[in-house]
Amino acid sequence: MPRAKKAAEASNNEYMSNGVKLSPAIPSPGDRVKIIYDGLLSKSGATDVIARVGFDEEWRNLYDYRMERTHTGFEVSVPVSNADSINIAFKDCANNWDNNSGKNYTFDISQ
């Protein structure tokens, strides 16, 4: 069950200190959301980063997206499924992962 909008917005911004954010911060089903990553892998010199994206607790519609290198890290735009949440983990070409210490990066989706 998604959280109230104000709580969801605060929750969806909690990963900014890890270098992970979404735009818009609270996407809706059918939107395209930009995933912006300047986290551990980026800071460690990764030249390629993949965003592994799935929806809801079950990681439905699981897909790996190659992120584009930008002057601020990495970015990719992905479609938002009809779900309560979007889950993201990142890996580099050496198979190093940034998965928020095993908790992954989970963001609410507006209903």
C-alpha cells in the first residue's frame, strides 16, 4: 500500500545522500521516470552502470537498463508500471553492486 503523498515524497528523497534520486520524485503509472545516479559506483570510477529495475516487492517486470554517463553521474529514463513501488539496484561492468547494503532503493509510485 503506498504511503500518503507527503510521507511518500519524504521517503522518495531519502536516498539523495546515497546519490540516488528520481525525477519526478513521485512518479505515476504510465509516466517515464528519470533515474539519476551519482552513488558509490560512480564515485569509485565506474565507466558503465546498469540500473536493475523492478516493481512492487516481487520485482515484477524486471529489466536492466544501461545508464548514460553525464557530467553529474549517470541517468536513464524508464517506463513506470502500474505498481505501488519501484525498486532499483545498480551494478558496474566489473559486477560490483550498489544495492543500498542489500535493502535496494525503493520508491513509492503515486496512485
